[in-house]
Amino acid sequence: MSTTGRHILRLSGYAPALPTPFDDAGELDLPALERLCHRQVEDGATALVVCGTTGEASTLNGTEHASVVRAAVRASHGRIPVIAGAGSNSTGQAIELSRDAEAAGADAVLSVVPYYNKPTQAGMCAHFRAVAESTGLPIILHDVPARTVCGLADDTIARLAELPQFIGLKDATGDVARPLRLRSLVGSEFRLLSADDATALAFFAQGGDGCISVTSNVVPGLCRAVYLAWMQGQIAQAQQLAMAAERVTAALHRESDPAPVKYALSTMDLVSPRVRLPLVESKSESRAEIDAVLARVCERYPGHMIGKLARRDRTAAQPVNDEQPQRKFALVS
């Protein structure tokens, strides 16, 4: 097995759920995506997760989906694994997306509980087994009942974990006690990954392995510092850093993901704030809050703590407006 392949089996720490950048015409901006990927690798991400909820996967056609995966694989260049979202409420489409992700060079797929259909636990089991039979890639299950209406039962996860192809769970339930319940059912090698930035530290404390994170798109260095402090037994430091990360998380969740994340990244000249309908760009009030929070975090945790991000001189700052986001932050080497 390749080094990257071994890493996916031991996945831990923070992995960003990357947004999909669009240009002013609403088309894929793959150079911007590659810049995001390079930044995350340099700031210590343990994997790149593309074509998920934050990646607006539901608005991507098949060709675009494969192009995004290929761009991430190209940017990663084998340094860290690329995990491709490949879920659908149609088993046939989930199979097709998984095969396309494999052909595009992904190291694993993220497969969500079928949404809208409200399948039984038996139906979910059959769905995921069919996906597994269609691809040779490792599979990370994605349980997000707030979006899918129904969720994976612990027993269903345990049954699927008996198959070596199912290597982990992205848990968006916010149930911080779940790692305690699941660990004895799924074994020590099965990766338990939070998808709820607000409770990530508590998830680690109960035996979780890492976090597939929205917030780490914006403050990758800060998120990495939270995890490293926890792993090194610096509990008070981890809690203090997590409180700062939570302020960013709260600002990024005032409106539907990923509009606030794209706005925050646009202030760093990394991506356009453009999203695809039915989503719309963040309101001016949300933008103002994001600006204020990032300014405070940059002042409190400069340099490596927030990643390759530095605050620009704000003496000439102009009021926020909806037409043109003001550039308040910049990447630095």
C-alpha cells in the first residue's frame, strides 16, 4: 500500500471540507481550488475533502465532480490523501460517483446516508454495501441527520465496519458521547471523525480521532493547534484555542454553508464569494461579523496559530457592501 493509502487508514487531526470555487461566470475555478489545497497541505491538514456539502456537490454535474477531484489530487501530489464526496439518494448515482472518484485518483470516498428517501436501516446497509461492491476505494460513512432526515444507527455502523472497506465515520450528529459507544463496536482502527466544529474538542475527549472541518478552511493553523495541544496533554491550552476557534465557527454558521466560508476566504483573496443557486451570497451583517471575528483572532493568535494569514493595515478600511467584499486579510509567506 502507498504511503498515502496508509495515511487514510490512520486518519486523524483536522481535514478541511473544502468549498468549490466558482469564477464570475459561475464556472469552476480550478486554479483557486488548487491554491486552497496547497495552503491546507502547508498548514498541516491530514487530508483534503472535496465534493461534500461545503463543496456544493449537489450543484455539480458529473464532469465537474470528476474535475474537482482531479484538481485536488493534482495539488496534493501524494502528500496527503484526497477524500471525494460521492454520495446520493440514488444508489445507482452513488455508485457512478464513486467509480468516477476512483478513476480521478481519489484515495477514499465519503458516502452520505441517502437523503429525502428516508430508507430503513436495512435499506441503508444494502445501499452502502452496493457502493462498496462497485469500487476498490476505502469508504468513510457520513451521518448527517439534520440534512438527510434519517440517520445511521450505531448497530448499522458496527455491521458495516465488519467489512474492511468501511474505514471510518464522519459524524455530524453533535453527539459527543458517540465515540464512547461506538469504539467497542467498531474497533480501534475504525476512524471516528467529528463533522461538528463546535463540539470537536469534546469529541476528541471521548475517543474521537479527528474532525472533517468547515472552520479549518479559514483558520487551519488554529484548528491544528487545538488538536496538537490536546494530543500533547495541554488541556487548558487546547480549551483556550478551541474557544477562539468556536468564535470563528459561530460566525461561519449564521447562514447556509458554504456562503460564509467563501466570503471569509474571499477577504484573503483566495476565492470568489460566489455560490450557486439555490444558495446566495452572505448578507452584509454576516460579513461584518466575520470580519470582526477574524480581526480579533488574528490579533490574538498571529502567524502560525492562524496559518499563513496576516491582517492587513485597516486604516483605509471602507464599509462592507454586498457588491464588492473588501480585502482585509492576505496570505503571507
